[in-house]
Amino acid sequence: MSAPPERVVRAVRWLYFRWPDAWRRVAVLDGGLEKALLQLQPLGGFLLPRVLVASTALEGWSAVFDGDARGQGVRGLSVRLARALRVPGYFVAAAPPALDPEHFPGFRQFYVLGPQTGRDHVRAVWVGEEEDVGRWHFGTDGEVQPYEDVEAYRRRRRTDRFTERMLVDYAAAVGLRPWEDSFYRPPFHLITSLRPGRDRFQRTLAQVRTEMKLDE
């Protein structure tokens, strides 16, 4: 998100101000990224009472994380932030192929966000597993960006049309290194609800890793 952390934090609180008991406490955390991310626990499904905002090595840009156990919850928040702040942004996310697609389908997603109204994104490229089936689907939408490998989109296998390497390369082309800890800088701002809602999908990070079979 092309805005400093303090501005992003204010926007997050403003976006959820309609619920008086939500998104009211902000804690400033020191230390590294891993320590800060662990504060997002318990991870959830649909009710997300925690958001983490970090500075980045890209001057003037902030990163936003939330406690969605499936790794995609922050996309909707990022879209709303780009509109509210009237700034460009990106949503970058990936999850490995799942042995149980019904609960944790694999995916790779790259979204270019902007302040324009009427659309959620400027550009979107994604590949993901279909829930309950395990087959993969691929899609694009919006204005093609100059760094895209459009020839790859014609490959026979859908999973080859948008690979992990391509996702990393697209992010690097716009100055992002989302999978490198050194890209994120303290302090980290943790926004929490004063009255977290009950969420039957709540999990610890260890539980999610076990369910996704990442430790096998």
C-alpha cells in the first residue's frame, strides 16, 4: 500500500468505525517480523479481529497482514484501503497445493489495486484449486502490465500458466519482496478489537500447519 503505516492504521480504524466495539486498540510492536506475525493468533476464518501493519524497504509503502487462516482475508481489506486512501497497492499471496482442497485449497494470486471506483482492481492474475474437486483454474482480468509473461498464459497445464517463479518476478518488478523478512521494517502496528467475536474457525498457527500438512 503506497502510504506510511500511521496513515494506513488510521484508515483501517476508520473503515471499521461503524462497529463501535471493533478495531479500537493499536499496539506498537518492536522486534522482527516473525514475532509480530505470531501476535495475529488465533487465526480465524471469517471474523478477523487482528490486523498487522508494517513499514517496508520500499520507501513510503506499508504492508498489511491479517489473521485469516486461509491467507486471503486481507485482499478485501487491501481493496478498501486503496479506495479510501486513494493510493495504488498490491495484493500478493500464495498457498501450496492442498491434500484437502475443501478446507485449504492451494492458490497463487497477484492483484494490482488502485483508487478508482467501480472495480476492485486494475489487474488480477490468479491460479487456484477448485474446492471439493482439486482441479486448478486460471484467470486474468484488467489491464495487462508491462512485466507480465503473457505467453505463459497459453501453456497447456493451468498450474504452469502462473507459476511461483512468475508470482515472485511480478512482485519484484514493482519493488516488492514479500517473502523476504528483510523487506519488512519495525515498528509494527497491531490493531485488535476490544471485543473479539467468537469464531468457530479459530486456530493456532501450529494447528493450521498440521491441517495443511505443511510439516509432513
